[in-house]
Amino acid sequence: LEVLCFPEAAGAAAAGGEDDDKDLRRVSVGVERVSVLPGTGPADGAVRLRLRNIPAECTTTLLREELEDEGFEEGSSFSHLLFDREHRFGYLTASSDRAALQIV
């Protein structure tokens, strides 16, 4: 299993720079060593999305601004935004099926 590790949201937000995703790390771990902690998964009705083919020059900050410009507020419409520059994927958790369909 490959896991993408990223800095705490508070640390990334405090940095606020264009390169806030430069500290991303990939770690390979055995599936038997991974477990989900109670209360840390997505809320009921939340939908995890993977956005593909995002331009390589994009950053997590720029992706967040684009979503906010389209009317999606972090916290109410989506959370856990992450941009994987190497694979050009964006990951986020939409607050509901409806929000997920609107984002897509």
C-alpha cells in the first residue's frame, strides 16, 4: 500500500506559500500495518474525490483558490484538499453527494 503523507493543515495554512505541497512524502507500508482510527474517517454522506489531469504548475493553494472562486467553501463544501504534483491528481472530501456532483 502506498500512502501519501502531508503536513498538518494548520502548518500548511500558516506557510501559505505557493510551494506548500513540497513536503509531501510517499511511504510504502504493508496493508496489515494500516488501520483507520475511530472518528477520523469522512463524515456520513461525505464523498472522496480524485481530480485528474490538473496542470503540473498548479499547487494546493492555487487549487483551493480555484474551488473557492467557483463558490465552494472549504469546510462547508469540501475538506482535506491535497494536490499530488507528480501524478497531477487532486484529492478532496466533498461534504455530500450533491457537493461532489457540483464540484465535478
